[in-house]
Amino acid sequence: MYTIIKRLEISAAHSLSLSYLSKCENLHGHNWVITVYCRSKELNADGMVVDFSYIKKSIKDRLDHQNLNDVLPFNPTAENIARWVCDQIEHCYKVEVRESETNIAVYEKD
């Protein structure tokens, strides 16, 4: 089994739609760290699981310096972002989204 890990750093803003009062309902930003995990039993014709630059183009180029509410079709919680990232990349099985040193969400496929 081959595994690759790509770490991305993005700066982006969001506001959350919540069922309770929270300061996170206000537009605010984070310096996000997104870690993408991909694996495959076989390598592609280029000898890769997934090209690292494809992951960057698919995620960082779409989210960096954006208001996530404007580019994502869901409430942009760290948990929802983790699942969305996982769904964007072939062979991805796990994504960690860190919005601060102490707040990390992980999505992992069954």
C-alpha cells in the first residue's frame, strides 16, 4: 500500500450559521492547515498515488484568500470542510482541518 500526505496552508475567512448564539456567526478568518492523506495499492502511469500539485490546485488554489461562504455550498465548519476536501481528491481517505492550534477536525472514510 502506498500512502502520500500533503499539507496545505491557507488563509481564509468564514462565518458560521449556528443554532445558538456564537461570535463565530460573525465573519472571521483563520490560517488553516489542511492535511490530506491518500493511499492506493497501485501507482498510476506516472508512478504516483496522486500528484501533489493536483492536490494543491484542487484545494489551495480554490480556497486560499477566499470567503469560504462564497465558494463552498455548505456551512463551512471545519468538519464540513474536511469531508469536502476528501471528496475532491481521488484515493483520499482522511483529511485533517486545523483552524487553530487547539481546534482540529478530522474526516475519515469508512
